Amino acid sequence: MTRVTRSVHPAQPHPPLAGTTVNTLKIVVVGGFGAGKTTMVRSVSEIRPLHTEEVTSRAGHTLDGTTRVQHKASTTVAFDFGRITIDERSVLYVFGAPGQDRFWFLWDRLLVGTLGAVVLVDTRSLADAWYAIDRLEHHGTPFIVAVNDFGGPFHSDDRIREALALGPEVPLVEFDARDHSSSKFVLIALVEHLHALSLREEACDKDGKPCHDG
């Protein structure tokens, strides 16, 4: 049976959602197994995050090919959920998607209504991010790429962009998913990217010309 847990969060308990809230925004954190999605949601949320986790069995390690994350004792089987209050009228919901390919069927539903996404990358296995990028592009969901610091091999920005076939318009940032300020920086980078895209679309609409990537 799936175990739903709430992680211990160092911040003080946040008051209930204000009755004045009228804008609810949704973003999704995606990436390969063990890339740090649960850790990021936990570190950035103002409330104790909701996690849907199952103990990782020996069979699970074999099935998921988790050689580089054998220390991982549990895994997300549905989603992680956190919340950030922007102001009295707006709140941001942060969802973390499961990483193993056997749970990828959940992603399409998680992406419905998503404002934007963060793709987490582990430099020890860049290819694990390919599926996430493919699904986001399929849904037309704007995204940024965040390289989580695991102390793995160094890759230049150009190398990462080449490996993931990222265009220059996609922001690429480095961060530590365990750190609140660092994870918050990633969300700010995503919001700034979304704002820039919105301004660009407005300019195109004003000129009566279609916008094109590149």
C-alpha cells in the first residue's frame, strides 16, 4: 500500500490559505529518478509538503536501473506537492512528478493546467532528462533546466545544451535542491522566463505577426 507522508519542514507553520486568494498558479518539477524532485519540493515549500512514497525494494532497484542511487530508500509513486504564497491574492502550487519510466503515464495528467515546468538534471546521467523535455515540448509547456549539484562530473553549459538538444532560448541554471534559497532561485528563474515569453507574445500580437522560436 502506498504510504502518504509529510516531511518535517524547518520553517514555521504557515497560516491557512487566505480567503482573499483568487489566483492559483501551478508548476511541475520533472526529471529522472533520483534527480532531486522530492528534495526540491521539500526545501522550497512554505508548508509541510505532501509526499506519496513507497519503500524502494530490491526488485524495484533492479527494475528501475538505479545503480547510481542505491542509497535511495524510498521513491515517489504519484506526486509531491508544496505551496508558496506569492501575495494576498496569488498562490503557487508546486508538483513533483515521479521519475521512473513505469510511472510516466501520470505525467500527462500532472501537466494539465501547468503554467511552466522545471526539468531537473543530474550530470551523472544527462539522458534521464530526455523524456521530460520531450513531454513538455509535446504539451507546449514552457520550461527551464536546472542542474542539481550532486558533486558529479563537470559539464559546461554548452555540453549540457548539446546533450539535451536545448535551444539558446531555454534558461539553464545550477542549484542545490537541498537549499531553500537555491531552490527558490530556480522558481524565480522560471517565473522570469514565463514573464519574458508573455511579453514576447504580447509584442507579436501587437505587430500582428506570429511568434517563432529561435
